Amino acid sequence: MEKLYLENSPIAYYTDASANGEWLVFIHSAFVDSRMYEKQFQYFSGKYNLLAVDVLGHGNSIRAKKGDCIEKMSDWINLIFEKHGISSAHFAGVSLGSVFIQDFANKYENKVLSLACFGGYDINNFDVSKQKANSKNQMKMMMKAMFSVRWFAKANKKISAYTGEAQTAFYNLNIKFKRSSFRYLAGLQKLVNKYPKKQRSYKLAVGCGEHDIPAEIEIVNEWAKYENCDKVIFKGAGHCVNMDVPQEFNAYLEDFLRK
């Protein structure tokens, strides 16, 4: 993957245009960066042209200027599309990444071939009361980060991954997250329930791991009930399913894209 920067923005992104076919875009979860998809990059290289974007405040997307905010992520991704002549693409996002790919679809629906959302929720039909149930735990986690990012990462890895290998990989990425970047995440609420729920013109997949928190499994099951979409619950996986069970994740995603 070649690392590039989007002009007049703080955004770093990575491309692999070795395939002759469609594009596949990966957006990572909170507190890590695009490297969480390393095993997906290896698997899908040559099968799809690949694009991965570091979210503002994560990875190498840290050269922010006054006025840069997380609500601009979709527009920055669209500028990357224009720069590289990408007319449309498939999108895969885990946790936070699923929020941004949905926001992109809200704004640029004609450029979306499919969405695959894992460990996320429907941002156009979100019950805020469900979020309140987790708010206390989130505040405790943020307080840990204020004292020590290592302390925060040590606790966060157990929430974000299930297998020992995935927890170690997540931790090694999380400890590089800067505490100052928490301020960008506050803008996420501006992306929720901003657009009305409507019938999608592209195919959708939703899923999570069987060891994710019960609230997430409930969200995925409810989402699949009212939308015409694929649903998957990965065995042996927690929140970041692509890291916990990469082989199963890759096989599922490839099958979904080919349908």
C-alpha cells in the first residue's frame, strides 16, 4: 500500500491500484488506524483496487488546521475519489469506520456499490437511549486515557478484540493514539440521525462478533430485521471482527462483494 496525503487537508491515505477491477475502501475503528486491516490488504490485493483512509486524529492524519473537523471525512474521501478518478467503490467499515462509510453513502450515494458495516449501528435510525446505556463505561475509559494512553489501551484491547493475537495488535496501534485527538470524536453526534431513513440503492451487510457486547448484537439483529440486508455474527470474534477472525472475515466479505 502506498502512503499518500490529500492536498489542503490533514488526511493520510493508502492505495493499492494493482487490480484492474472495482475499488474497495476500508475505514478503521476508533483509536487505531488503517493498519488494523493489514490482513485484508494482503488478501484482497490484486482482486480489488484498495483504498484505506486514516480518520482525522488517527494514524498519520494528524496535521490538522483550524476548522478541520471529523464531519468533513466524507468530503475528504470524495476528494480522494476525484483525485484518483474513482467513480464508485465498495466500502467496509468496523465500528467507527461504519459510521463514516454510512455518512459517505448519505452524501454520495451514486458512488457506493455496497456497504459492509461491522460492530456499528444505523446512523439514520439510531435509538439514542441505547447509547446512554454505555455512556458511563465510555466516560470511565476516557478518564483512563487522560491519565495514561497505555492504561487506556490496555483496557481498550479487551473491549475491542477477543483473541490474544488481536488484542496485542490492537494495543500496539492504540498506544500511538494522541489524547488531544479525543476532541475530534465529539463531532460524531452531528452525523447521527442527520438524514432520514430511506431505501438503499446499494447492497448492505451488517454484522459483529459473538463476543461483542450484548447491546451491539441486539443492534445488529434489529437492523437486519427492518432492512433488506445480509447479516453475519462471527464465531470466535469480539468487536473488531477483521482482526479476531481474519480468514473468516475475508471469506465472508469476498462472498458478499461477489453476490
